Amino acid sequence: MNIQKQIQEWKNKEIISAEQSKVMLEDVTKDSQNDKSNVLVAIISIVGSILLSIGVVMFLEEAKDVSNLVKTIIIIAFTASIYYLGYYFIYGKKKLPKVGNSLVFLASLLFGASIFYIADFYKVDLYTHEKWVLLIWFIGVLPHLFIVKSKIIAFLVAVLFYVCLVFFAHDGEFVGSVVPYTLIPAGIFGFAISGLIQKKPLFNEIGNIFKIVSVNATLLSLLWFCFGKNGNNLQASGKAYVVLLVYCIVFTLAALTAVTMNIVFERNKDIFTRLVNCILLFVLALSSFVIFFLAQSQGIMLIFNLLFIALTLIIIFYIGNKTQDILAVNIGIFWLVIFTISRAIDLFGDKVPSFVIVSFSGAVLVLGGILVEKQRKKLTLYKSK
């Protein structure tokens, strides 16, 4: 229900007077028009900046006679100018914070692209040094997150954090098999750290974004384990395996510390928060035991399948209802649908006609949509009470 209809309903129920409803509707209409105007300005600014960026890149690509030093100065100056415009619109011209946030985000993307371009200018082997380029990008963007407190920049930082982790952990050898081993403890660590960040109300929104990305990273890793594609990498030998083992141990201990701090420093001491942290500890303990001590087997796969199903159902029906957050419900249903379809393809892909799998996938998606709508209505009902 939109705010105009809500105001009209309050008027009909005589909760507010006709004069009050008129004033409220005028204010809402004015705010709505301002929001639309800000969005339009933001879109125009971003499109203009993107086109300008493309133009600069095309110029540098075609400028064969320009030295690498000059090209580097141009890229740095251009990226810095976009950052300056973003901060100017946020803090100098305070009426356009959305435009400023959009430009700071664009400048953060340009900063990453400029590192790759500069490395290419000087013939740096990106395949060997890509992890360091990603780390520089992450470190360079991180301060802007805590200055502007933008959700979109928080998303970029969170993604860069997990991508950097995977690239550093695999040490140039086995990306696919590393993902679940590193992202399960790192995802739980990220979720717990987000809870600590959110204890400061000023950082609540960016903490929530990091928490969402961490949940998805953890569920992706658990899904990976459900299909037994990982072999037994931590019980092998060689330098790459030692690196992977060290990363797993470090992030397991970091996750354990962060979750424990969440439990100890929880101010409200409510049962829900403690239960969520206990679930994190259980997932961390089970996955760590499997990662460090057991080889992949049918029994282990079954455990992770049951764990994955249980976690998604808890997110959908318990955490979603408790927090009254439809996004949590959407995340749970999304991964449950992905799991169901993937499991069906894995079990019956070469045993039944393809149209059966396609039809089944469609039916699962429809059922997922129905479940989302039911949960959304239930949460709306809770909020209206």
C-alpha cells in the first residue's frame, strides 16, 4: 500500500482530519516530485560521466604518441575530478546527495579500471599480479565507504573483499575448488563483523549491505559442498595447499572471534540475536570439521544438503518473520529454488527428457514466487498492526 492510499484510509477511519490529510498529501506529493527530479539528475550525471569516461579511454587507446607517464597522469586526474564532483554534490552542494553518491561510486569503479589500465601501460603481467591489483582497488575504495556511507559503495567493497580473498587463497592454481573452503568461514566472519558495525547506528545501512553479501557468499559455498565438487584439497600437499590451509585457519579463527564478540557485546541480550549467532557457530563448527578432517563422501554431501535446506527455511520462515524483512525472505527463497533446480538436474538430468527438467524448473520458480508473495503479505500484515 502506498503512502497516499494509507493517508486516505486514515482519513476514512477518522484517525486524522480532512485538513490534516490534505496537508500530508501535499507534502508527500512534493517529496515524491523532488525524489523523481533527483533520480533524473542522478541518471543524467552518471550517463554523462560514463560517456566522458569512455571518451577518455578511447582517447588514450588511440593516442599512440602520448607517453605512458602522461596517460597515467590523465587517468589519475580524471578519476580524482569525478571523486571531487561527487564529494562536492554531497557536502558542498548538499541538495544533491544522491548525485554525489552516484559519482563517488562511479569514481570507485574508475579507480579500479585505472589500476588495470596503468598496469597494462607498463606491461605488468596481470595474470600474476591480479590479486594485488584487486587488493589496491579494495584498499583505495574502503575509506570512501566510511566517509559517504553509501549502500552501493558498501556493496562494491563487500564484493571486492570476497573476490580478493579467493584470488589470494588460490595462489594462482585452483580457483573453483577454493571457493567453498575460503568463503564459508569468511562469509560467517563478514556476517559477524557486520553485526559489530551495526552497533554504531551511523553505519547501520552499510553493515546491513555487508551482511547481505556475506549471507549470499556463505550460501553459495554451502551449495558448492552439496554437490561434492571439491575433492579433498586440504589434505593434499604443496605450497598452494599450504596457503589455502593457512587462509582457512585464519578466517575460521577470525569468524569464531567475531561471532563470540557479537554474543558478548550484544546490548539487548535478546533470544533472537543469540539464536542467530548460535546458528553461525554451528555452521562454522560443522563446516570446519568437514573441511579440515574429512574427505568428500555421500554422507558428507547429505549432511550439507540437509544443512543448506534447513538454513534457507530458517531464513525464510524464522529470520524473515522476526526481522520483518522481505529481503531476507527473498534471499532464502532464491537459494532454495536454485538448490532444488540444481539438485533435480544433478539427479535426473540424463535420465529424463529435457522438457521435464525445464517444466519442473518453471514450476519451482512459480512456487517460489507464490511463497514470496505470501510471506510479503504476512510481513505487511505484521507491520500494519
